[in-house]
Amino acid sequence: MADRRLGIILNGATGRMGTTQHLRNLMEIRREGGLLLSNGDRLMPDVILTGRSPEKLEALVLANDVLGWTENLDRALGDPGNDIFFDCSVTGYRAPLAKRAIAAGKHVYLEKPMAPDLDTALELTRLATQRGVKHGVIQDKVHLPGLMKLRMLRDAGFFGRILSVKIEFGWWVFDGIFQPSQRSSWNYRKAEGGGVALDMYAHWRYIVDRVVAPVTRILCRTAIHTPKRRDERGVDYDVDADDAAYGMLELEGGILATVSTSWATRLRRDDMLTIHIDGTHGSAVAGLHHCRTQALVNTPKPPWNADHPQPMNFYDQWQSVPDNIAYPPSFRACWDGFLRHVAEDAPFVPTFLEGAKAVQLAELAYQSDRESRWIDVPPLRP
């Protein structure tokens, strides 16, 4: 058994996701003494931070067990001791950085969406393949306990023939005027890769493909519900990127899915993300962690009587799927998978091609919106 070092350039660590998810989970691997590989070796990630805010970077270095930081990305890419480039910065800047990393011969791991458009995503896929580097895109949601339970139910045949899916996602994001906004202002600017459809249809593609069935067609309508906002500096600006998208998906086997995605909705459901699957033999509703089921044999007959209040409490008629399995944190599962892929060539599903499929669905959602029609989702090839 030996200790192995793997150098990781983490770009964008000062952002919310970079600090709370990616850096935190890499540091957790270090605190555990490294990632245990199949041959008994321990893989230790050595992290160097890159970005444009020296004060924030230095604070993260002081608070964490990382090698250091630099504003000079080319210097970090030129260091042969750095093996992986990872980016979780602003979406609109991601592809040019990834191209530089590929040219430098680094393995490349990216937050989603990997690019602002499909042509760029496919270009990155081709460049990485030609350069012979390993590549991947974060697909964290599929590792959440609620979604893992849905996959278990599907694989066990619980649903019978799946009929339909309903995805509801979102919450109220303040405009920065009445109250401080919970999302960075770039999310509402097209030029910086903003837009809820680009951001979230990247999730819906892999969730639907991997948990239910592959997507074959899409119909979508987007909206800008809050047209004026105030940014982090206190400056008002006009929003030009969508903050809501309402879609329908057709999946293989004739399954229909409705998808409501909004940063302008107030919650009255089990979680900020819920996925409801109906089948001939049973139904299930999952949030991020919990999953509840109702089998055909346990399905009640609620009375319809507009003259009297409904006597049934529909929430009480569902059973929870027990927490029999201890699932790792979703982003930790992502990092474990990619590190093993790089270190020992372990199988890895969410490659750049899968990331390109996610960008494709978002692009087709916008096309459907412009043209007010159903759009086929053609297969992608490398």
C-alpha cells in the first residue's frame, strides 16, 4: 500500500459552490488520509486555488489544508505537478479556461453547464479526446439520497410501466432591492452564461436520462418574471436572462414529463426540488433526501364533493422509503468517481459527451421557446 499524490487546480473556489461543496469535499478526503483505491493505495489530493480575488483566495488557503493560491492560471497549468484542472466559476467563462487546460495536457473536470452552447461543448469534447486527457462534468443531483431511492424503486420494478413524471424546482430569489438576493447577479445576464434554463436543464437532462428514461422531445416556454434587479455593488440593472422555464418532455417509451423551473415561486411542497413518478403499479415522490411511495394496492379512492371540505389528508397516505443505505454526500460521490477515473481508469459515466447532452437540452429548450413548437432531441455522438 502506497500514498499517491494528485495535484488539483481548483478555479472558482471563492464562489458559494466552490467553497461549500468542492473545496470542502476535497479537504474531507485529505482529512481522511486520502481516497482508498482498489489496490489499497491512498490517493491524496493536493489542491491549489486560482482566481481573481487575492484576499479571498488567501483567506481560503489559511482556513484549509491547501498548497496555496495564484492569480496566474497559466503558471498553475504549466506546473507538471498539477494533474487536474477543475472549474466552478462563472458559466460564461468556463469553456476558454477548459481549452487552455486541455492544451496544457491536464485532465479536466467542470461544473455544469460545461459550455454556453452545444457547438462549444462538442468542441471541448473533441479537443479532450484528441489530447488524450480524461474529462468529466459534475452530475451531483443523481447522487442525492432521494434520487438514489427513486433509481432503486425503478430497478426493483416498483413502478410497473412508468406513465409520467413531474419535476418541480425553485424558490423565491429576492431582487436585491427589497432584500439581498440569494443568487449572484451573473445568473441574470446572458453574456455571463445566465438563465435558469441553461443552468437547470443541464440537471434535468442527466436526471431524467439516468433515473427514468432518455429524453426524445421537448416543448418549453421561458420567462423573465423579475425584469429589474440590484447587483452585489448596489447597482440596478435590467435582467436579460430567463428566471423561469416551463417545459414538457417526452421520454422513450411514451413517458411524459412536466418540468416547472422557477426562481420566482414561493414554496408549498416537500422540498425545493421534488420529482413525482407515476406508474401502473405504484407512484413515488422524492425530494433531495426523502422518498415516499404509494403502491397500487394501497391507493385510496378520495371522494369528490365540491360542497364539503376534503376529508382525506393525502400526505398521510404515503409511506417513506427507509434509510437502509448510507449514501455519501452528492458532491463527494462526484469527486470520488472522477479521482478514481484519473488514478486507476475506473469507469466514469458523466464525461464531456454527457455534459454536451445537457447543454443540448437547454439549447433546444430555448429553440422551442423561440419557435413555439415541439423539438426533437437527436442523439449526440463524439
